[in-house]
Amino acid sequence: MGEFELIRQYFMPLARLHGPHSLLVGPGDDCAIQQVPSGSDLVFSIDTLVVGVHFPLSYRPDYLGWRSLAVAASDLAAMGADPTCFTLALTLPEADEVWLRDFAFGLGKAAESFGLVLAGGDTTRGPLALSLQVHGLVPHGAAIRRSGARPGDLIVVSGTLGDAGAALDYLEALSPSTDEEFVLERYHHPEPRLTLGVALRSLATAAIDVSDGLLADLGHILEASSVGASIERARLPVSPALKRLKGLAAQDYALHSGDDYELCATIPEASWAGAPSSLKQQLTVIGVIESARGLRLDGAAVGSEADAVGFDHFRRKS
Amino acid sequence: MGEFELIRQYFMPLARLHGPHSLLVGPGDDCAIQQVPSGSDLVFSIDTLVVGVHFPLSYRPDYLGWRSLAVAASDLAAMGADPTCFTLALTLPEADEVWLRDFAFGLGKAAESFGLVLAGGDTTRGPLALSLQVHGLVPHGAAIRRSGARPGDLIVVSGTLGDAGAALDYLEALSPSTDEEFVLERYHHPEPRLTLGVALRSLATAAIDVSDGLLADLGHILEASSVGASIERARLPVSPALKRLKGLAAQDYALHSGDDYELCATIPEASWAGAPSSLKQQLTVIGVIESARGLRLDGAAVGSEADAVGFDHFRRKS
């Protein structure tokens, strides 16, 4: 079987995941075609993962498939978008059938789980790298931006923070403990908060996904919204596993480490008070937006170092 | 200046190229947002260029900037789409200021020339590679597919073929002749036939851009449309420069070599007869679609080898 046939065999099923959706033409023509319903805006984001930078060469291809789509889809969650489809630009040193099969398996599981159908792509030879562009839809003007946070808004985060960052310490563990397995799973299979993002559309004034660390990502909201904030260390949602593994340092992981792909959003107090309890249960209030610029942690100013980490992709390590 | 600031400085102007366009939110948030007018379909395609595979390390960054966007935009031309915006996933070993400046200059010239505004992107560290996704719009249902060719349709191509392929022989030339310079310019600065593509929307039953070579790309139309074709060697449009450089072999370049990014389309005879002469002047009739499967060149069957070259990205060399 030729290499093209091999790739086709493993990826074409990902283009047929759904019944009715907004994709009119999928892979196989010069372009894909998507129908954007009247009254909806198209929301899209592209993310690249490079071997040796974002993942080791030995990284399990099925995990890589899931993670790469999850990381990209998380940006849709942060905008409150309903996921529709994605493109995959895959660069491979060779067409290794086992690798392709496993990668496509993980990618396909993620695609099905997130509701994203493969719209098209490009496969080239070269050092292993992937760029994925995800597409979503929002009602016209309803996307959640980073720039809408206002003084008095509550700052909330979903799930727990710091798990995936702590997992980096156990990637090589031969027989990980239950707690280590928990944080490793959080790293390998992040769950973009797509349903939550859509629910936040009518409540949140601003949102971002926590990919670079809470301080850095909240910093992006503050900068885009021209506001400041106070947050409290004791309020940070930390998993029992992370607490057991890292003790007092657990909160530092929650503040600084990325890769959790939880959402951080700002919500006016009145909206929060009226929010359904099913939504509140998924979120933790960690602080409040203030008019005074800068970020304060338990009352003490947090240096701008946090912004630099998040902004500068060239300094990112993972 | 930090690396992020450097990149921002050179790329942000590309996000402000246009006045009114369909981009509601550009770079800087979790996602970009595009408004797709009611009655229009979104058309999109992603292409990757990798150093050492698609271009040499020493390739001029301003040429690379132009070429990378031209190659991607050519897919929009093939669908008859009006270009709107693009995303850039750029992987760089280091943030070399001169390289970035020159690359952004070439990319910016292309963006302005093609009418494509930068919508967003991702910059990562790693071996030099680029993935670009281009977006365009077509009236609902009006995109030109590969699958619409019907027996009796005339086969036309735009411009001249083979120039860019011949240019590969002169890439290292220290003082190229005028003819060599002509074909080199065709290679370095391909012009996606965007205006022509839009004009073909109401005439063509099928279209593709010639990126892998005429035989391979026409083969894709034949396969997608379940038809065959006869073409004539003597009708192939070849530039005077290519004729002088390659003599009798010029037509072989026109048949086999890619990188010209001209359009190949099929048009019913009646439509062709009624087409405006300004359009006809940009096109050359090279053959006709037939119901008998396969591709015939001057009456002799062309082997399926042609298809394989085009289909199998892993075999592409340039």
C-alpha cells in the first residue's frame, strides 16, 4: 500500500464522524467548504506542536492525537464556541503505519468526543510536527473575548489547576502511584471545557483557557481589558491528588503551571448570583476584578514576570 | 526587544492591511472571528512548507513569504473563491530579526496583492516550517469542484506551463540569463489566479490549480469526475523563454513539472463560445473531456504514473 493510501485509510474515517453538520465539502478537493448559518460567526484558531519542544519523540502517538486536538479545541471553549470541524497539517519523517494508526486512533477519539469533524489537511515529509486549525460557531457577536472584564466581576476557574504541570515530574515513572496516574491522565488527556464555554457565553464578560499557567493567562485578560485583579491563594482549586503529591507547593503548581486547559472567566456578581447551580458547581471563585491595574495575590503585587512567560512563545517549555 | 515583541512588530501590520472585510476579530485573542455573509460559503485550505523538503535553508525569506501564501491562495483560486484572510503557523529555530523582517516583508506584499488579511497564528520553536490556512468566500453552492467535468467539456489552462519547474535547474545560477531570470521569477513569485478563478465560477464545471504538474492535476479532475480526456501536446501553452531554454523538452516541463500555480479547468463548449474575449485571452484550450476513462496525449494513453506523482505527497520533491 502506498503512503498516500495509508494516510487516507487512517484519516478519512475522521472526516465521516458526523451526520448533518456545517461541512459541505471535506477532504479531497482543493479546499474544504463550510456553511456558516446566517446569524452565526465563524471562530477559529491554529496551534502547532513540535517534537522535542512540545512533546518527546517517544510520546505515545495516540496520546499525541488526543492532546493536539484538545489543545486546539480549548481555544474554542474559551470563546464559547460550538465546535464544528478542523484541519490537520501533519509533517512526518516517514509514514510509519503503526504510528499513523495509533495517532489517528487518539485523534479520532478526541474528534468524536469534542464534536469536530476532519475538514481537510496537508501531509508532508519532515521533522515530526502538527498544526491543527479548529473551527467553531457562535451566535453573531456572542463570542467571549479577553477584553470584557470589568471592575467588580468575579474571577472563576473551572475544574482543578496544576495537575498537568505536576505530571511533567512523572512522565518517566515506570510504575506510577494512583495519584501520579491521576495527574498524568490530566496531562495526557486534557478535556477542553467546550460545554462549559458555551454555557458561559451568556454570563462571562471575558474568558481564556489556562494553557500557560493561571497567572500568565489571567494576566492576558487583565491586559486586554485594561483592569487589575486580586486573587486568593487559599481559594485556588487543587485536586486531592496534587495536594498529596506536592503538599504546600500544590498551589504554586496551580498558579504557574500550564497544560490544564481549564477555563478562567470573569462574571459580574449579579450574573453569578443568578447562575444555575449546575454551572456554579463546575467553577470556583478565586478573586475579583479591580480598576487598579496589576495582579495582587493575597494582597501582594505579582510581578510582570507572569505576563512574559505567557506572552513569549519562544520561552515556553513543556 | 523580546522575541514576542519582535514577531508582533513584524506581523501585526499584516493584520491591518484592509479596511472593511469579513474579519471581526484578528490576532490577539484565543481565536479569530470571521463573519461569513448570509448566502456565502466559507472555503478554506491548509498547506505546509518544510525547510529541506519544499525549499532550501538558504532560500530568501522574502521569496519564501510570498511563495508560501501564493501556494495556499492558489487553492482558493481553483475553487473560484474570493480571498478573505489567512492564519500562519510559523516554526522557527530562533527569532532572527533580519530573517523575520524579510519574511514578513514578502508575506505582506503577497497578502496585500492577494487581498488576504492575517487573522491569527501560532509561533513555535523548532525546525523551520510553515503552515498557512487561507480562507475565501463563494456564493452558496457556487464553488468550482474537481468533480463536475462532463464529456464534451473543453479543457483549458491559464498562462504558460513548465516555467517554474524549469527554474529548479537555475536556482544556483550566479548570473542568470534573461530567460533564466524569467522562469526563476515564475518560481519565486507565483501569481495565484484569483481573479480568473472568480470569473470561471459561472463557466467552469471543474477546476484545479497546477501544483504537481498538468498530467497529475488533470488526473485528479478526471478521477473525481469519473471521466477521461484527450489533450494535445502541440496545444500546451509554453513561454518563449522556456522554449529557448529547453527546446523540444519545453512541452515535457509543461506536462510534468509543478509549481506554476496556473489553473486547469473544464468548460462546456457552449459556455466557452459565449465567454467574453477578455477571459478567453487568459486561457488556452488543450483538449477535451471524454467519457472513456484514462488520459490520452496525442491519442496515446498516459500511464497512471501521473496520478501517483500528484497524489502521493510523500514522493514530492522540490
